[in-house]
Amino acid sequence: MIKVIFYILYFIFIPSFQILNAASLDINERFISVAAIAKPAVVNIFIYKESEKKRAENYSKIGFGSGTIISGKGYIATNYHVLKKGSFYRVILYDGKECQPLPFSDGELFKADEKTDIAILKINENEIYHIKPISFEESNDLSEGEWVIAIGNPYGLRQSVTCGIVSSKGRSDIGFAEIEDFIQTDVSINPGNSGGPLINLNGKLVGINTAIRTRSGGYQGISFAIPSKIIKQVCSELLKYGRVRRGWLGFLAQERAVSSGGEKKFLEIISVIKNSPAEISGIQKGDIIKEINGKAMSTLGELINFISNKPIGSDLNIGVSRDGRIYGYNLILREKDTHKKIQNILENIFFNYGMELDVNSMTGDVVISYLSPMGIAYQSGLKKGDIILSLNGNEVSRLEDFIKLYSKYDNIISRMEILRNKNKYSIEFLNE
């Protein structure tokens, strides 16, 4: 009888142990292979500062950090706080080769966006360095509880690998940067890990490790990474424009809370800047922001993250509450200087031609929103609601197109093609 029980237990439990052991081996092999895929893209960065003594080689090492090769052209993403105090840098590649960053065309050693704590270095893409950039994965697809791996150089120790899970996403108001949308993990990172990649089990970058929440100065079970979607957007802007272009709404908002059946937060507009997109669209001081493009807004972190992740030129529909009623306002996200320049040119157009232009928020078409009866545009035959198709023989599809062409032709409009009630008309202007 005892033998029978033994065999029953053996055949029940031994296969389970074998399955667990096989699964353990599978995940172990996965971690090993994933680390091997990503490690060639991870570099060690040593930071030096020129001493006050003005001798050529008089530099002192003041720190170290990590970097992630994101392009075959030699671009390395890291954190701004890693580089900001230095004046000279050394980069150690995966295979131990050493190189110095190349200056950008304007002579700067790195490009940075302080608001997101992201910076870019460039090294020579010469084939002797065997540059192997990391591949990106969409950070929005991460799930809480998902395994992730960090690779970096904690305390200067090269190519250290640690792992953990995603604890949360969309963390803001942490106090590490002005624009925050962090991935929170329990991956062990320490000073020197900043700038290294956070990767998923496909070996692809989902974030850049940037900070730890600590009282001791070392790891205490909670760490943060900048999502890959922000890394990609910011690096693209830095490389294309040398800075990150950000849209300007032109209002100030403040978080408030009410305690009725549990504390609820809401955003109140406390100031609207004169001639800003917000004022022009109709938004007023005292309005309560309810949503933007259908997404509910209740904290400053949500508002800042949403706007900062929208590209220049995006259409926004802002829903506000005022006196118990909901109002919707449309505006286009533009940089502050660009907005001011456009407004100046629009004022010039009205002064010269008595014509106000606007943008259809649904289609992006340039529409005539007002005509002065005394203006040249009205007297030439234009009507309110006409859609502008071309200016002086050049196609117009956006307001920016009209502005550029108007400036190109020295503020002179000779002819416009417009769409009115599905019919096209060519309008010759009665310039004196």
C-alpha cells in the first residue's frame, strides 16, 4: 500500500517539478539572451571638469554615468543631469574601446532638454567602433507587473545587469524634472545607472533609467525611467532643431481640491495671457478645465504631460466648465514666438486687406472668418466662409503656408483661389 501511494505521489509531483524547472530554465535563458542583445548599446560615460588652473591637461573627474546608443550615426542618449556639470567627457564602449564625443555643428559637446532631463552625445560612427544601436519598443504597451531589465554602470562598474517588474506608469509630480511621465519599477539602480536603458524581454528599449527614490543615496526598492515615447520625441527634436519645440497655450492653471464625499482635484485657470491662443479662442480666467481632446484633466501633471507630448501644429479641443455650463474651445498648438509672429502677420493682413483668417479645427483648412466692407478683400469679391486653396498661384493647405507665402511676396496678394459651396473661384485682387 505504501508503495502504491509513493508511486502515485511520484507521478503527480515529479512532472510538476520538471515543468517548473523547465519554465525556470526558459526564463533564465531569456534573461541571458536579452541582456546579450542590449549590452553592446550601453556605454560608460566619465565626466571631467576643467580646473581653475589653466593648463591644457588639467581636468579632474567629477562623475560617471551611463549612456545608450540610439542610432547607427553614433548618437548616445543619456540624462542631462549626468552631463551638465562637465566640460570634458570620455565614452567607454561595450568592448572597452574608448572615444571622445564629437562637438555638434555649433560647437556644443551635447544637446539637452532640461525639462525632461534628456541629453544627446555624438561619437564617430567609424566602423572601428562597431556601433550597435538599441531598438525601441513602444512604452505605452508596457503592463504593470511586466518583467524589465536595466543595464548600466552603477558606481562606475561597467555593464551591470539588474531586473525587476514595472510597478506603475505615468508617474508625475515626483520632483526630478519639470515634465514627468515616469515608468516606476523595482529594478535595482544606483548612482551611475542614469542614462542606461530599461529593456523588456524582447531586448528593446522601453525607457532610460533616470532616478531613484532614496534617503540613503543608494537603491531602496523604487526607481524611475523616462518612457521610450518621450526619449524618441525629445531626441528627434534635439537632432533636428537643436532644441525641443513646445506648444504654448497662454494660461496659468492651479490645482484645487474639494472635499465632498472624498477629496476631488480639479484645475482652475487663474490667469489668461493677453493675445495668447487661450484668450483668442475664448478661454477665460476662472474656467475649470474638464478635458482636452476627450481626455479628462484634474492635475497639473496630467495637463503638462499631455501638452508636452503633443507635436507642434496639433489641434486641441479644450472643454471647460463655466457657470455650470460646459464650453468647448479649439486652438492649434504653436510655440510662443511662432504664435506671436503669426498674430503680427495676421494683423498686417487685416490692416492691408481687411480680411481675418482662421483655421477649421476639423479639416485644417484656412477659412476667411471676417471681412471689412471697406477692405480690398471684400471689394475684390471674397466672402466670409471662403476656403483658401492658393495664394499667388501657390497651394495653401495650412495657415503656416499662407503666412510664408504672404511674407515671400512682400505682403502683396495678387490672386487667390478659393472654395465656396463646393465650387472653385479665382479672385483677382484690386490692388492700387
